[in-house]
Amino acid sequence: MSDKNELMTTGSGFLALADFNMNESMAEELEGLEGGFDRVKIPSGGATMFELPGDEADEPEMVKEFSAVILHHHPVLQYYKEKYTGGSNPPDCGSFDGVTGEGTPGGVCAQCPLNQFGSGENNSKACKTRRRVFLLREGELFPLILSLPTGSMREFSRYIKRLLSKGKKSNMVVTRFSLKKATNASGIAYSQAQFTIDRPLTSEEQILINRLSEQVKQYSRRVGFDTEEPAEAGPLVDPETGEIVEPLQ
């Protein structure tokens, strides 16, 4: 980690949130500003360095791992009838809860044939699924978004279940994020996110994190669907992060 961010108050945990409130006026300021939150990006081809937003737009911070609290997470499903070629057009059908799709065809996501492997190219799903994770790093005030594609979903699910088995929710601990090189059934390498507990929050921190988690949850539906880029490397490449995806067995 670099020490370039002079605004970061190191060693204070999340207590700086005591004077922070993501209120309605802030939400209005963020409306329409490319999702509002900066993104954490996962590399392609099995690389193990995250790309974090830097102080300068063209100078991202590359790290092997980082720690943050998971404020909120939810599925994002989106289906484009025509092959996506870029731009900010909304999908023909989408869902922010993974239960009900809005648009065409709409309806119950679990029963939709477009949400089944084999409905898209190369045995993929025609309706693309991600897990949107809102994060807060220690010493910072503003959340980041990590969009997890299919190849990292299983590890995230396992991590959440491990936390629940210990009686903890994801916003009750600081999580350490890292990457490992994995290979799918076709021998293609991809970067898979890993999750471990860094430390539990203090009682003082928990009160502040609970408040921000609720604010983020209320605001999260305003973020809109993920803007994609044309997939030049083939249909198995996630258009936002470049991560190779594979069907869950």
C-alpha cells in the first residue's frame, strides 16, 4: 500500500464516520455520476493485483490485497436482447434482488430460461449475473464498489456462510480481500477473489458502520446497472472487469 493519500487518518479505524452522514443531499449530488461510487477492479488472465482508485484518475493503485468492511451486497442480473456493443443503455431486463426481473421478459428469475447456463454463448447465461459489494476501507469515508463475476461467486458465498456460522454478518468484521490464479475446465486462467476475516469491529465502530450500512442499502438501488464495455476477447470475458467466468458446477 502506498502512503500517497494524505487525507487518510490511519490508525483511527472507522471512528471518523461519527461526523459523516451520506444524507439525501449527498445522494442528489451523486445522481447520474457514473454510478456515484468508485470501483475496485479485478484483473484478467489470472493476475493477482487489484486495481483501486487513486488520487489521480489515470493513476490507479495496484495492490495484492486490501482490507475493508462489507457495508452491503446484493445480486445484479442484466439481460440484453441484442449483443452488447457499449454505451450506457439499460438492459432489456434486469434485477437488483436476483428474484424478480423487470423489463422484457421479466418475471421470476429462477424460472427464467435466460438465467440458465446454455442460454448464452459458449454455455454461458444470456442473463449475466454479478454480486455488487459495497466496501469501506479503514480511514476513508466514502464507499467503493466491487463487482464480483461468476468465477468469484462461490468463494464469496462460502465466506458469507462461514461468517453466519459464527453468528456474524458481513458488516461486523473487517474483511481481507486477495486474489488467486484459478483455471476453469477449459484450461483458461482467471483471477478469483478470496476473502478472510481481518479483525472484528469494535463496539464503537459497529454502531457507526450499522448506520452507514443502512444508508448505503437505501441508496444502492440508485446506482443503476453496471456499464459494460464490448467484450473483445470472447464471450467468456466479463465485460466490466475482464475476469474470465466459468459455469458453476
